[in-house]
Amino acid sequence: MKHFSLLVLFMAVSTAANFAQNTSAIKWITWEEAVKLNQTTPKKMLVDVYTDWCGWCKKMDKSTFVDPMIVKYVSDNFYAVKFNAEQRADIQFSTETFKFVANDNGRGGVHQLAVALLDGKMGYPSIVYLNEKFERIMISPGFKEPADIIKELKFAAEEQYTKTTWEQYNNGK
């Protein structure tokens, strides 16, 4: 009976450890943290531009961004930045200060850095890929399944964008 109890305990601990490993999420950092880290260890950036009210953003957090393959690939190749497009705090970057701008009616608004990252095309979720010099590689709007986003991640991380367009790469040309 003692051996059976130890076996059950071992199986429970192993299952819990595997579950925790499989449900680990991307370690998100702030824009400011990524900028600081990039000064000593340059790395590409994946910026997830989201809002608190965006249902598809939440779905990506619960599915795509916890997929073990995606978590590993992102952590190996990118600084992962979670950026709320409606955050109120100012951000100093380079020589500019980016601020929250309220809507004319006083309800809601948008952060200037989100507008700059997305070229004013405000849709959520949107992922922006940047190179080590903070130059935009591409903007990817909309919800992505793991199988779809891995291709984008490789396009950016493997610098395929220096050889071809996203459209050609995505279509296998």
C-alpha cells in the first residue's frame, strides 16, 4: 500500500509539473524595460498592442501566448512587450515623450506610442515586430493561432524580411 501511495503522489507531482510547464506564458516586459535591455543586449522586439476591453486580445493571451512552442520561440528570439494602447503613463523614448491623448468627448483615448507603432491603424490585437534598432519589420493585425504566428515570428527572427516581402514569404514564393 505504501508503494502505491508513493506512486500516486509521484504521478500527481509529475502531472502538476507538466501542466505548469505547458501553461507557462510569455514573460512580458514593459516598453521601458525592453529599451533598457536592448542597450546592453540587442534583440528584436515583439510588441503586443492591446486594450483591456479587447476580447480577441484576451483570447490570444489564453491560447496563442501560452502555447509552449510560441513561448519558447519568443523568449529565445525577442523582447516581448505588452503594450496597452490606452495606458495613461507618459513614455520617454529617444528624444520624444509619448502621451495619452483623450478623445474629444472625454471618454477613452489612445496612447501616442500605440498610434506611432501602428501607423494610426488602431485595431486590436496587433503585433508589431521591431528590429534591434527599433525599426519596424511589420505590423500584424488581428487574432493569430499558434500555427499562424510562428511563421511571422520566424520571418522576423530569421530576418527573412531583408530578402523578401511578407506576402511572398507567407505564400511560399
